[in-house]
Amino acid sequence: MNQKLVALTTLILILTSIAGLAYSHWSDTIYINGTIKMAHVGIQITSYKNLTSKYVMRYSTITSELSADGRTLTLTFDGAWPCWFIWVGLALQNKGTLPAMMKPPDYGYEDPNGFKDYFETKEYFYGSYPERTGFGSLEVWAEVKVPEQLRPDGTTTFTTKPTTPPFTTDPGEKVVLWIWIHCKETIPNNAMGKTVKIFITVVDDLAV
């Protein structure tokens, strides 16, 4: 009888110990330290060019500045007159980890007298090119040195044909974009010669 009582008491103690251990195990707080890498889309401007005529350069000062995130080029100029124009070249690359849908850029203006209403723009995309391709090897980039090589109607001496947006650009791939910005002849007298800023922002989206 005593042996049975001892055995029962021992069994109760063992079960209580196991239950306590199980509770302690499942009630502990576990901390896990690590880095989570999120997939993202991101086409950036890696280089740029501004080309205009010698006549325009005689009366207009033109400067450019690229934003820290590589997404927006700010074009600042003064002395804008009828037929003022510039070709802006953007060397682009998909710096993201996902395929991106390349779209025409957005334009923003900081201008007096509603001057933005007197601008017109045209875009010409070339690519996509593989990541290993150097921009210095592209006829649509390295060999373009004067505005006469580019024409607003899209007729150029390039053997490469433009790509019509939207189109997919895979991670690492590169694209060349040439933008024609032109001041119409109907510019009002009170807007002539003013300083204008144009913000050119890359537009992309997740390719699905």
C-alpha cells in the first residue's frame, strides 16, 4: 500500500514537472534579429546631356541638377524666347530588383505668367539594353554631340529605331531617352526672357 502511494506521488510530481516545463517553454519570448530585403522597382537617371544651338546659347543660360534619388532632373534656364529649344538626353537604368514598366516622364514647371502653357515636348526611347552594355558603346548616346543629330520629327541618322512606351525593362537593363523641349512662337511678351525651371521625373511601374 505504501509502495503504491509512493509511486502515485512520484507520478504526480513527474507530471507536474513536465507540465511546468511545457508551460515555461511555450511562454518564453523569442527575439529574432535579421534583415529583410524587400523587392522594389526603381529606374534611375545615371547620366544626362543638354544639347542646343549656338544661337540659343548666346542669349540663354542653361543649367541642370540631378536629384539625390536619381529620379528627377531640374533644368533651369533664362532668356527664353520664341523657338527656344533644347534636347535633354537621359541615360537610365533599372536599379530595382523587379521588372519595371518604362513610361513617358512627368514634367513640372516653376514659371512666371503660366509660361508652361507655351512649351511642347517629344520623347524618344532607345532600348532596353543588357546591363553589361556600356553607354559609351551606344550610337544613340556616345556619338550624339550636337543637336543637329536629333530631329523633332524623329528622323535621325541612327540605325537603332525608337522603342514605343510603355515597355518592360528588366533589373539592370539600360534605356536612353532623348527629350525635345521647345518654346512655341506664341509666347506672350510679358513672359519673354524670364527664368524658368522644368522638372523632368522618371515614371515607371511594376511590370505585370
